[in-house]
Amino acid sequence: MTRYSRIEIRKQALNFSAAHFTIFNRTDRENLHGHNFQVECELTAPVGDDGLMFDYGIIKSALRELCDELDEQMILPAHSPHLTIEQDGEYSVAIFNGERLPFLSRDLTVLPIANSTVEELSNYLLGLLVDHSSFAERGIIEMTVKVSSSPGQTGCSTWKQT
């Protein structure tokens, strides 16, 4: 019989600072602001005869890499029905409800999400981790990623092997 266990990775260093605004509808959005986002991951996988699922450093390294890519960036959603993004020389210009918000392209990360929310960020990061080559042969049957924008405000996405 295979024995499964669940590990939870919660490290203070697994975070990123980013700016964003949430879009509520075609005419309303939040003002531009930022958060120190915290990222956590939970995994369920078989435990080997050595009493270990696998080296936890692998998941911590993958999470740190993903956090570093988002750190100190302005995050915009590529799939919002209410936002368009145009290039204007060295600037990327977000257009929302007639407003033009220019950002230096080097400061901007456009993600394949519908809105810049913790629920979308957790789902985005989960998709990247599920497809990460480091986890291909680890026997993981469930993975959950949580993204918090502040204590008590967390988005959570889960993948289960089918």
C-alpha cells in the first residue's frame, strides 16, 4: 500500500512586491496600489521508504524563481474584457474606460489572467508549478497554491491528478 502525505511550504522569503489594480466592470477599477504578496504551496505525494516525499528544496526553489519574476513589477491582465494594452515606444499603455496609463515596459508584466486578483495569481502560479519539470516524476497527486495580498486576504487554487 502506498502511503501519502501532505507538506505545506510557508516561508517568509516566498513573496513578491507588485503593483496592480482590480477591475470591477467596464467603468470601475481600483486606484493603482501595491502589495507585498505572500506565496504558499501544499503538496500531496507518496512517502518513500526513507520517510521522505522528496527534497523540499525543489519546491522552495521553484516558488522563489516564480516570485522573483513578479517582484517589483506592475502586473496587468492580458485577458480582461475591459482593458487593452498598446505599445507606444518604450512605454506600454494600459487603456481602461478612456484612461491611458503609461508604464515603462521594463516595469510591466502582463500575465495570461483575467484580472490582477489573488485568486487569479494563485491559479496562474499553480499552472506554472504543475507544469514545472522538477515535479514530473514526484508522484504528486494534489497541489494547492495560495497567494495573500495581506493577512486574512488569500486566493487559493488547487490541482488534483485525475
